[in-house]
Amino acid sequence: MGLLVRRPGLYSLLVDLGRPRSRSLGVPVGGAADQAAFLLGNALVGNPPNTPALEIAFSGPTLQAEHPVAGVLFGSPMDCTLNNDPIPSGVTFSLQPGDVLHIGGSRGGARAYFCVAGGFTAPRILGSRSAFEPLPADARLDCPASRMGARRLPPAVTSCWQRFSDATSPAEPGQAAPVRRLRVLDGPQRHWFADDGLFTQLYEVATASNRMGLRLKGQPLTRPAKELVSEAVAPGAVQITNDGLPIVLGVDGQTIGGYPKIAHVIRADRDELGQLRPGDRVQFVRVSLEEAEEAALHRQRWLQPWIERLRYAEGAPEFVE
């Protein structure tokens, strides 16, 4: 027992932190597209970091509780109601049997995570409980019976998530979308491109984008008339297609590819890829390896203590029969 799926939403997917050591099999890493939001959401309901949660893209599902369920919606702010009464993102709540939770559209950013105390039950495949297909209608999400009071992130943390409503919100009519800056390292085929055109223009996220990758629109780059033997690629790789435009690989991106890799998004900015939406503007910023390493360490030093504090803070969930 747990939650019945009355409507599945646009693309609702069970995820954890992905499939370790699966790339040699040609299987993408997968998992949460925004790991920081996933980790903090799980911490709010007292879960270990790798607990399965529901990733919601752009517009969410309608769920009905079969037993008490403590949960939270965290990440991109989405319109959410409990029995038609609005509830805020980032604040824990408890559902009672028969309650209906409706997660509507995103007001900025692209993805949020619905985390429940104890996590969702799912089969383990290739070391992960991340699903390969989105949630269908009339499915059941099994999870433990639980309840808890309201817990929320302190202002020091919530201010960091203001980027979802400020930096990635859809532009007002007549206004240009905000610019998202992605730091990158040079890719192995950077020398194929004679100029710095990738870094001197703004790109726009195309509608033909998903968890596999982001297609960008802009001024085409001039690439040499030669072919590349397919070789390993990874999430964050910036490939230049035959039409001279970039594709940035996401968490479900393929494991090999034959397009030249001009750059690679650094680890500290990888979560940003999961929150970009069509129409957002992107600028690539070149950094050194030392700057990339420092950015990754800074992110970890900030994120890890908050995960631990939230998980064991007062007001942890109570599991019930």
C-alpha cells in the first residue's frame, strides 16, 4: 500500500542516485537529474541519501493516499494542493488515507522531487532503483506508512534555491529569458575549433531537449570536414553536431558518440542541466581544472553538512502500523 497514481503527470520517474558501474554495458547512469535537490528533499523526511524518490518534470501527478504518508516536494517550485488546498514546496506534510495530492506546473526551473519517509519500494536493477520508464496512470507507489509535522529548510539554505524562481523562471512577455552560466573545461576535440565562438555567444535551450541531452540554438560553429571514431562520452559533455550547434549530454545520455566534444560541464554545475527549460539562455564559461576542482569541493562542503543536519533534526518522521 502507499499512493495510487490517478494522473501520472508529464514525465514522472522513480529515481535514486543512478546505476553505478553500468556504462561498460552501454547503459546510462540515469538517476536524479538534479542531485542536490534530490538529496536535500530526502534529508527533510529523514531518509538516507540514496532513497528512491519521484522526479517530476514540468508538470506533476495526482496521487491518492491509501495510508498515512509523510512527504515533501523539493526543487523547482511547483503549484501543489492537498485536497484542493495549496501547500508550499519545501515544507514537509502528512497525507491521510483518501487524501488527494495534486502537483501542478513548475513556476521556474524544470524538476522537483517528491520524497516520502522511508522511500518508495522498487526493484533493484544494475545496482539502482531508478526506473527506465515514466510512471503510468493507475500505478501504485508502495511506501511505508508514516507521519510527521512540518519541517522546512532554514533561510540560509532556502536562499540558495531562490535561483529556481529568479534565474530560471519563464520570461515575461517582451523580456528575454535570464542567462544561465555553465562552467566548462576544454573537451578532447577543443583543438578542432579555431575560434572561441562557443564562449562568446548566448545559446537558447531548444524544445527538443530531455534527460538525454539539451539541444541548444544559436550561431553555428565552423567545424572541420572530418569524422571522429565513436568514443566514450559522459553526462556534461558538450558535443558539436554536423550543423555546428551544441548538444549537452544529460544523465540519460548515451555512453559513446561520434560528435566532437568541444567542452565538458564541470561537476559543480551538472545539476543546473536538469533545471534548464526550453527558452532559457545559456552561456558557457571556460575555467581551469583547478577552478573546477575547487568548485566541486565548495559544493560538497556546503551540501553534505546540511544533508546530515536535516536528516537527524528534531521532528523526524514516525512510522506507523
